[in-house]
Amino acid sequence: MLSLSQALKHYFGYDCFRPGQEPAIAAALANRDVVAIMPTGGGKSLCFQLPALLKPGLTVVVSPLISLMQDQVVALQARGIGATFLNSTLGWQEIKARENDIFQGKTKLLYIAPERLLSPKGLEFLDAVKEKVGISSLAIDEAHCVSEWGHDFRPEYRQLGSLRRRYPDIPILALTATATQRVRKDIIQQLSLRNPEVNVSSFNRPNLYYEVIPKQKQSYAQLLQLIKRQKGSGIIYCLSRKKVEEVAFRLQKDRILALPYHAGMSDAERTENQTRFFQNEVQIIVATIAFGMGINKPDVRFVIHYNLPRNIESYYQEAGRAGRDGNPSRCTVLFGWGDLRIVNYLIDQKENPQEQRMSRQQLQKVVEYAEANECRRKMQLSYFGERFIGNCGSCDNCCNPKPTEDWTIEAMKFLSCVARCEERFGMNHIIDVLRGGVGKKIEQYGHHLLSTYGIGKDKTVDEWKNLGRSLVFQGLVDETADGYSVFKLNAQSWEVLKRQKQVFIPVNSAPQTSTRKFEAD
Ligand code: ADP
Ligand code: ZN
């Protein structure tokens, strides 16, 4: 019997496991349910591929995109591993042949889309496979798609929950590159996982340099300059199809090899442009977010957001398409107030008030990210509940730090106000109490009677906000945000309150948001 690392070497030729792989694989081999959360490029596939090879029977892999399936199957077949997919691109004879191979036990991994799997025929087929060769596990790739709280909810994924009821004894492996706490919980609940091994790898991508640059009036010229300083492949993300077309066209005129990519183009055109990008015939792809999941070009050297990202999570994903080969790469956001106005307008158009509120909150986080003087890496990771300590040495704010000031006293005021308000309120209310506001809400809760009422009149609202955000990024207070933001104290907050910890924050020299002029886009 091969040891795990021998099996890794034997089947895949790798010398060692990446962080998070081994515990997930061990749990899968013990027939436990698994949730593996790893950043893009972290090596999620191996977590179900290796167990599939070591266990008897077929592993069924649910995957949302045909291109993803094909890539993985081709890669496995190249290693001599029996893998196949079933989807609508195949003729019925081909499907029969593949099904036959499965029944004869020649196939270890079957990739399939959720709607196909869950169709009456799909389930019938699954029953037959289970009967004849056995099913070793169900692997659900891109598992965040089951959650409405994620950034890519797919209703057909939600139906996957029925598989547990139908096949209670088949272990389920859920894999994703994106999951906030909330989405994690949702995955476990929606798929009815039983005491799963939950493995969260670090989301830090040390080879990526993050920066935010204020967008100038002549924003296209600025973009061109940014592109010219770069070598290698790049992705430019824009908000609209129109903008994509326009930017690609102007770049071409400026003798930059660039092609557009957006959902309004035909499949054929998109595939063609993507292929030419992959084969380095063009340097740049200008894209809407339609250019997303499944983009696996390892040597993308830079990603520029010409317009604002929709939220931090998408930003992390989109920027994360850079540097998958581990080499240094640059992620730039061009931040303009004109864009903000457009996104706000788009949000106003939404009909569902709940959705509107969530979008607004997410946008607010993006603005905070763009405006902050904190380490960009720290901010991104804190969004995923991960703490990053110290200077990352690879973002604009760490490389050109703004001066910091000792705000321990103010932090103590802030945190004790959070405590006095019973950890049930968010930024605006806490600041309102600190500054001695006279609103209805304050009176309603009797917060004008608190000892912290009005003790922060010496600082402006923006200064308090700067502190509050900084406390969150530094992990000195927790902020839950399921629609409304609420501050909760954590162990570190108490250290501050007990004077066991000093608080330094970057002082914001930037002009204040509310008074800043919009600029042309
Ligand atoms: P993800 O699905 O998490 O984005 P993949 O599973 O596609 O990532 O893996 C990314 C790359 O890393 C692939 O080329 C894969 O072959 C490689 N890889 C995975 N695990 C290892 C390992 N233990 N050692 C070396 N390379 C690995
Ligand atoms: Zn940093």
C-alpha cells in the first residue's frame, strides 16, 4: 500500500502536498465529508482527484462550466488517469461509449454539470453506477454557488442538497476558492454535510503587489501609461461592454495587442479571443467580469481595474487571475469618483431593497479599500476572516507608508462605547454616541445616558470612521455584516481596553469623501 505522499508522487509526480491538501485528502479517504477552501491556484482539484484514485468506485465531480471540466479531464488523461465528462456537447453515441467505460470500471472520475446530474435520467444513471461499480465520493467544485450569500449563486446548485437524502452513505467533498464565514456555513447547511472536515487555507497571495491609483481626468492616457510600464500578459477589467469595446479599440489604435471579451459577444468570438490571449498572440484582454471563472492562464503579469470592482470578494478573485505561476505580478485599481457615481446609479435601479442594501454595503467596502492607508493585503484578508500581521512589503501602502499616530486612547473610547451599546450597533451609531448626537435612535435606546456619550466630540466623524475601519482591518474588533454592520468585541479588543495593547493607525491626510469633487470619466 502506497503512503499518501508516495501516491502523490506516483500519480501526479509532485514531491509534496500544498497547504491544506493533506488533511482534506486524509479525511476524504476516511469517508468523511470535507469542505476545502483554498485560494485560486491552491490545488483544490487534487483534494478529490487523489482520493478518487485510491478508493474503489467512481468519483462524481460536479462542475459548473464546460470549459473547466474539459481542462481538468484533458490534464488527467494526459497523466494516464481514467477521467471523462458528460455534457451536451457530446453526441449520444459518444455518451453511450463513455457510460459503458464507467460501468466497466475504466473511469475513476466523472465530471458533470449539476442540472444534468439531477435530471431524472442523470439520477437513474447514478443509481446504476452505484449498483455496478460503486460511487466513492461526490465532489462539488465551486461549492460557493450553492449560497445566495456568495458572489455566484446558481439555483441548480442549490438542488444538490437532495443528493444527500438520496445517497446518504456517499461522502461529499465541497470545494471552493471563495467563502466568507457566512457562505461556509451555508455550504454545510445546503449540502447537509455531517461533521465535515473544514479546511481553510490562507488566502494570501504573496507574489501579488496591490495598489490603488487615483484616476485622473485623462484616464485613458493614464491606463496606457500603466500598460506600457508592464511586460507580459495583462487583463483590463471594465464595468460595461461598451467600455470594453472602446478601450480595446483605442489600445489597438495605440499599437497595443488587445482584444475585447464580454457576454455580448458570440461564443465563437469569445473563445477565439480567449485562445489568442492564451497563446500569447495578444498581450491584453479587455474584459467585463464575464471573463472569470475557469481562466487559467498561469503567466498573467498584471490585472488593472479600469473601473471599480463590485465588491471585495470579486476584486480578490479578479486580481487573483494574475500570477498563478507564483511569479511577481501587479494588481492595480484605478479609483475615480465618477465610477462611484455610476455604480451608485446602477444600484438605485435595483428593485429588491434587500439586494440594494447589500450592494450598497459592498460598494462601501470597496470605497474603504480604495481610500484606506492600511495594508491592502491586510484589508483583503480581513474580509475573509484571516488576520495578516505586520508590513506585507508588497502593496502601495506598505511600501510607501503614511505616517501613523498613537490612537490608543481613542480606540479605548471607541471600544468601550461598543461594549456599552451591548455590541449591537455599527459604525454610524457608535460614532453618533461618541460625538454626543441627538438623534431619535439615541434617545430610543437611552444611549444619551451612557458614560461614553459625547466623550468623542474632539474628533470628526471621518476621523472616527478612519479609526473604526483601522480597528477592523487590524483585527482589534470584529464587524459582522449580514445586511447591517454590527461591531463585536474580540479577545484583542479586550487587550486594548485593558491597556495591554497600543493602537497605531495611519492618519488620513486625504481630503474628505463628502467634499471631494467628482471627476470626469
Ligand atoms: P485550483 O482548482 O485550486 O485553482 P488547481 O487544482 O487547478 O487549483 O491546481 C493549480 C495548479 O497547481 C495545477 O497546475 C496543479 O497541477 C498544481 N498542483 C496542485 N497540487 C500540487 C502539488 N501538491 N504540488 C505541485 N503542484 C500542484
Ligand atoms: Zn501591505
